[in-house]
Amino acid sequence: MKSHRTELWFNLPARRAFLNITGEVEEAVRKSGVKEGLCLVNAMHISASVFINDDERGLHADFEKWLEKLAPEKPHDQYRHNETGEDNADAHLKRTLMGREVVVAITGGKLDFGPWEQIFYGEFDGRRDKRVLVKIIGE
């Protein structure tokens, strides 16, 4: 069995953003040489997310509106976590809602997606370096 590990690094200028990382993950699969296996894509920070969905701006705006409704950024004092001097409690909650990781099958050396599926990095407390782990195993 082959195993391949790579890290993707991001420093997004906005506090919140969605970034399509499908191409970077596909490149990691290509470099791995794995033809049949699994690809794990994992946000390594507790205020960021990795998820699969459609790459459609209206949907991304809906995510932003929905997440802000469920876990509004302000007022900061509504969250006990922010009593520690942080201002990112909402980012932790948004990450929990959107998820930590995805696993995608690899078939014939390619990510085995359904129609319209793409992999996204969700940033909820940006403006600093963060990483995503891509771990590929298989034959």
C-alpha cells in the first residue's frame, strides 16, 4: 500500500471566505501515484473547515448568511470563549457546523466525485497562516 502526505497552506485576507481547493487536492492525488484508494482532506485549525459542495456563488452567499444567523460574530461578548481575550468563538462554532474533514474515494487515479462536487476550504477566522492536511492511501 502507498501512502502520501502533503500540506496546503493558506493565509486568506478576509476573516471569512470559501476557497475551492479541488485542483490542489487533485494534484496531490496525481503526485501520490495512487490509482485506487482514499484521500483525506483535513483542516488542521479549529477555526477552519473542509467540506464538499457545489462551486456556486449564490450557494456560498447562502452559507455565509446561514452561518452568521446560527453563530453571529457580534456582539463578541455573547460568547464565554471570548472572555479569554479572543474574538473568534463564532469561528469555532462555524467550523463545527461545516465540518473538519472530507474523505473522497480515488478510482482510476482520480477523485471519484458525484455531479458538481468540489472540495472547499472554509475560513472563519482568517488573516493568518493555516494549513490543510491531504493524506492519500491506496494502491
